[in-house]
Amino acid sequence: MQRPGEKEWELTIDPDTVRLFILKAKAVGAALNDDYADGSEHEVELDGDTHDSHSHDGLAEEKEENLTEEELRELIDDLNVDEAADLVALVWIGRGDYDAAEWTEAVNEARQRRGTRTSSYLLGLPLLADYLEEGLEAIGA
């Protein structure tokens, strides 16, 4: 029997691990925003009289992997099934798909997700860090 004030959920993933994911996701988001901002500074404008062939010297730089994103992807991929389901459920709660009282339902639905690797799914969410923060806050972790 549940005691008054006792949480209806039990995380299999350590909240500190989720906080690490939040920091990494923020770093990934910041890197993307910097890339977009930098892109406008490096645009090449040619007028009609210019017959200059443009070769891009930065191709090697563009092929560089974002190590923070790769680290986050590996950390998520290393989670066991229960931890991954908790992480997805936290995102869904943070995004408002479920509320904290529906924790068990969210986790069960996350376990049944098929088709996409958890890391690919989560890293495809532009507000991942925000959703995780809000999810942790909603469940009081």
C-alpha cells in the first residue's frame, strides 16, 4: 500500500544520469545554434561579373563529427531497456504528452516503442534538454 506523499513512480535511471544527458543535450543544441549563426557569416555572394570558381576549403571541417552528440548517443545507446523507457517517459511527461500521475502508463508505452533507436528518436527532438528538465521537475526528481 502506498503511503501518503510517496511517489507513484520509481526511476530505474539515476536522476543524476538524466541531468548529465541534459547538459550534453544543451551542448549539442548550442553547437547547432552556433553552426546556424556562423553559416550566415560565411555565405559567398557573387555578382554577375564574377567568373570565379568557388572551392570550399572547409569541407574537412564540415565532416568533423560533433563529439558531444556522439557521446550523448553512445550514453543513451548504453542504457538498458528499463532505463531507456524511463528516459523516453520523462521526455513525454516534460513535453506534456503525459502528466506525472500517468508515469506507469508512459513507461509502459515507451517500452512498447518500436522501429527507432532510442538515441535517434531522442536526439531528433530539438527541445530534448528542456523536456528532460521539465519531466524531472514534474515527477519531483
